Amino acid sequence: MKDTVARNILLNPGPATTTDSVKYAQVVPDICPRESEFGEIMQEIASNLTCMVANEEEYTTVLFGGSGTAAVESIISSVVEGCILVVNNGAYGDRIARIARTYRLSYVEFVSSPVVPVDLSELESAIVHSRERVTHLAVVHNETTTGLLTDIGGIGQLCAKHGIVLIVDAMSSFAAIPIDMEQMNIQFLAASSNKNLQGMAGVSFVIADKRALENSSNIEPRSFYLHLYSQYRYFLETKQLRFTPPVQTLYALKQAIAETLEEGIAQRYQRYSESWLALMDGLAQLKLEHLVDKEHHSRIITAILEPELPGYNFEDMHDYLHSKGITIYPGKLGNQGTFRIANIGDIAKEDILLFLNYLKQYLESLEEN
Ligand SMILES: *Cc1c(COP(=O)(O)O)cnc(C)c1O
């Protein structure tokens, strides 16, 4: 393996730090993606992704070239007939509601706190009392704005009870937090190549219950490129994507999947957990507070309250850390000043300790002034 690529520690919530082997997997002979050889590669990728969360008899993976939002938009625009309830408890739930609005779908918004778990009895009450019967429900698994983890299994039970199709945005949980679509009663799930899968950005995908997917075939397409059923059928018949796929990104994804399977999803979450616990300790020592209580926190992304020190400035802190090879991320909450640290990707506890050390130096430099 050539060792020529500098290693940056990305603590933004994806694209995540990748291994050199994933980076170099992109350097391959040119190929036309309509060749059967490439079809086999996509077939293998799709089938491995399905098996991470479901069985292949009843579930399937539909690939798209695009960022993660493409997969979410594909589901929302393609499968909803009737009325969709959108759980909005952060920027990503809000994004789903905006997609529903864009396609002029009939929708109900269930607004909930981005730091406190969704109250399932209130959610059920909203379902029962909705003026229009709720046929679909969309929810984000790990709210990437704050790190709040939602009980999608509990929501799945509610959906089973009320005959509702469940759509989960698992973008920032897939391949780290174990998910079982059948057991959790999830019909559609969206994720992407560049977060916990530790691949390159550019592939997003939908994992779907085949029966629910078939049921969407009668709905008049609302989108051309992102029409889920059309891409599903086309791939079944041709082993090709309808439009040009990001070829090299798919080669990298193939390698990233192999590395994910080698590490194991539970072990990957264990590694992330060790980094996260080190982050928790370090923040406590620096007297910095995080927003979500530990019990409901994913061990993936953390929103931290900005310090109230004179001279503190996110950009300065970012630039200082960046000069040390570490990238941090701004917050995304309207009313509270936060910044975010994700501990996903090919990083380990040592990288978090290094980050904490530089963070301490930055904060001490403020106190000296
Ligand atoms: C990253 C992410 C997305 C997709 O974002 P893109 O920029 O389109 O890749 C969607 N939902 C959640 C919860 C995410 O974390």
C-alpha cells in the first residue's frame, strides 16, 4: 500500500475519515458501468447492505448516485399515498417535512424536542386524532443535530398497531447501531456511503420491504430521477442504475463494506463508544456541557454548548484545530450556541484524546488574555 495520503481527523458528522485501503480502492481501470462486470459489483454491494439490517428474501436495496438526502427524498416522493406524519425533532426531521411540502403531500408534523426523547403516547395520540388518517410515518433514528437517539422499535410497534408504513432516516446510525427492519417493523430505510460505512460520499440507498415497494408501483411518479420503483425494476431487469452511477465511489463502497463486515457492526459501535466515552470524560474535565442526557445519547455525535469565555469564537477554534489536522463542525440549533463533534469513521480513542488536548490549549489561550 502506498502511503502518500495525509491523514486528517474528521470530527464532522460525515463524510468521515476513511482508511487508505478505501481511498485506493477507487484507483481502478476505467470501466463502462453498463458492463455486466460492474452490475455484479453493484449487486453484491446492494445485497451486503440489505443483509446488514434485514433478510434478502423480503427486503432489497435500491442504489442512487447522490448524497443521503436523495435516498430520503426518493422514499418520501415515491411511496406516500394518503397522509404522512413526520416526526420533527431536529434539523433532519424538519428536512423530511420540507420534502413533503415540496411534493405537496398531505402531511402532519409532530414537533418534539431535539434533546428529549419522543413521547410515544403523545405520538400515538397525534396519530389517532389526525384529521386525515395517517398512512405513513417518517422519523430520524439518530438526530444528527444533537445525538438524540429515537426509539424506532417502539415507533415500529405503534405503526404496526395502526397499520402505518414506517420510513426511517438511518443516515447517521446505519452500520454502527444495530437495526433489524423486520423486528422493528420498518418498511423503508435511507442511508448513505459516507458516514458509519466509512466510504466515500456519493452513493445513497434505500432499503425496502419488497411488498411495500410493490405497493408503491401504482402511485403516479412525482419525481423522474428519484422514482424509487422505477430504479428498483430497472436494476432487477438490467443490473444497472438508470443513470450514470458514481463508478469509483462504488468501488470504494465495496471495500468499505468489506472492512465493515470484517470489523463487525457491533464491534464498530464498541470502538465508537470508546471514543465517545473518552469525549464525555474530556468535556467534563473542561467543564463543557453536552445537550442530550447520556441515557438517550447515541455514541456517534455530540452537541456541545459553546463556552462562555470572553474572546471565544467558533471560527477561531475551528481554524486552530484545523491547523492541527482536526476538523470540527458548527452546531445546527437555532436558539442555543453549540458546536458538534462526531466520533465516526476510521478514528479511535487516541484521536479524540488528541482533539481534547488541543481543545484545552485553545480554551487556556482564551483565559490567558
Ligand atoms: C447526513 C444526514 C442526512 C443526509 O445529508 P446529505 O448531506 O444529503 O448526505 C440525512 N439525514 C441525517 C439524519 C443525516 O445525518
